[in-house]
Amino acid sequence: MAQIENPFALEQPLKLSICFTETCNLACQHCYSDCSPDKAGAELSSEDWSRFLDEIAELGVIYLYIEGGEPFHRPDFLPFLASASGRFLTEVRTNGTLITPQMARYLRDIRVGIVLVDLFSARAEVHDEITGVSGSHARACDGISSMLQAGIEVQTLCILSRKNVADLQGYIDLADRLGVKTAGVLRPYPLGRMKYRWAEFALSLDEMHAALDALRLPPGMKLMQSWHPNDGNSCWQMAAVNAFGDSIGCAYLREYVNYGNIKRVSFMETWEHPLYRDIRSGRVKDSCPSCASSQGSHGGCRATAYAFHGAWDAPDPFDKVLNRGVDLRVLPEWLLQPHPKPPTATT
């Protein structure tokens, strides 16, 4: 069993991410979970999720991040969210298309925390092409407006790609016009449908940084991004469970690890899985020399490190200092297999 060397690593998680469902009312070209409108029979039931909330509350989890799929597409989500919001600090990621003014007021009344809405472009035709559903851009914007009017904090998220890089500033400006104060620009991950369409979406590292560097933030706007090793790097404190009950550590590790299923073992048994402990230890082969104040982890995202290098202790190629010549537009061949595992993996 790996010793946890990271001084910031926790004995049990404070933050937990769940994929409530892999159903969705959209058909995004780059979906990380390959979602569909119909519920898979193996997804956790309402009762399973309720028991899990009890379990993690007893562990002292204080923050719950909920995504899908599209959580609001599953009929039993609202009772679950009401229960969760009464016990944890909650954030919900949604495509925004199912948020009506009435729904927004309900979310306010149950005291949901931050709601994050995916906006893939300021241009409706680009957003709708990516989601596969005409009108989804307008409905997402309406959902954002309804929640802001209800007094809910809304943040927007945009996965940066070749399809929207030309109008990234337009995305920021649209968020500002809607009244959003925090806009996120996210790196792409080679998961689900995205990895099979990587050539359509992927940019070089220089292209991504050029787009970010060119952004002009309106007064009062905060930008979230995920390229530097310190940006949202929380392997040492985070946990994640998918819609089927598998403990996966992080949503972006969904295709690479499975530490055990919460229907069969306690969550803490999965937390002590040797690989999970090893990833939390923070050991990396190469570090960022400008990251002395980081949260105990200098090597960046473990998911992209593993995807491009096939090793858990490899550097994150999305960081300019740690890239070492990796062409992010080209995926390793092993990654395109149904159950990807690099030739030298020892997981």
C-alpha cells in the first residue's frame, strides 16, 4: 500500500463528485460519457443514492458536485437534489435547457449552491451543431437568465476546441451580457465520444494558449481555466462515483480506473484501494518549478498525464512547462480501445 506522501492528502474526502445519470436530452458530439436519452438499467436507484448520501454525510463530506449526463433529465433528480442541498454545499452542472423560471425558483428555495451551465459558443449555430439539438443554445441562455433572476449563482463552462476557438471572446462577452460573473474555459479530455472525434476538436497547446492569452475580460468577470497544474488540481482531496456506483476518484478517470462499487462495498473501502492511494500520494516524475505554492501536487492532471503517457506519475502535457513536445492533437492508439490500457500499464 502506497504511503501518502502529499502533506495535503486527506484521510477521507471533503469533496465528492457524482455522475447522477448518463441519460441526457442532448446528443453532444464530444460527450465524455456517450450519453443517450434512455436510462441504463444498471444506474444507481433513488434508494441507492439516498443511502450513499447518508454514508458520505457520516464521513464528513461537505461539498457535493453533481453532473451527468443531464441530471435534470432523470425524473427522480429533484428530490435527490433537495436532500443533498440540505446536507452539503452543492454544485450542479447542467446543459441548462430544462431550467424554466418555475424550476429556477424551486432551486432557489431548496438552497442549491452554484449551477454551472455548458455554453459551447456565443453563436447558436455552433453550439447547436455540437449538442446535436436545434434550439439548445437559446434554451440554455433562457435557463441561465431564469436562474440569475431567481438569485442563483450561475457560472458558465466552455470546452475549448477547434469548433469554437475563433469566437472564444464572444463566449466571454455573451456570459457577461447574461449577467454571469464567472466563466470557465476548460481543456478537452479524450473520453467517450470526444476521443473518437479528437481530430475534429483538438487544438495544439500553442493554439489553446494563444486563445486564452487573447481574451479580454469585462470588468468584474472572473475566468476559470484548467491548464496550469494548480488549476482545479484536487486529486489529493477529491473523490468521484459514477452513475453505476463505481468509485473512480475523478470524473476524468472514468475510463481508466474502478476502485470498487458502492453497492457492494463501503465507499471507504474503495478510498483505500492501492492505486487510489498511490494517485493521492502526489508522486510525479516531473514537476512545475513555478508551482511552489501548489496544494501539494506539482504534476498537474493525472487523467491527461495517463492518457498521453500511459503512466500515473507522468507530467501533465497540457502545461507549457511540462509538455515536453507532446502533440495534443494526436492521441495514442491504445486510448481508442473500448477499455483503454497502455501496453506497459501495471494498474
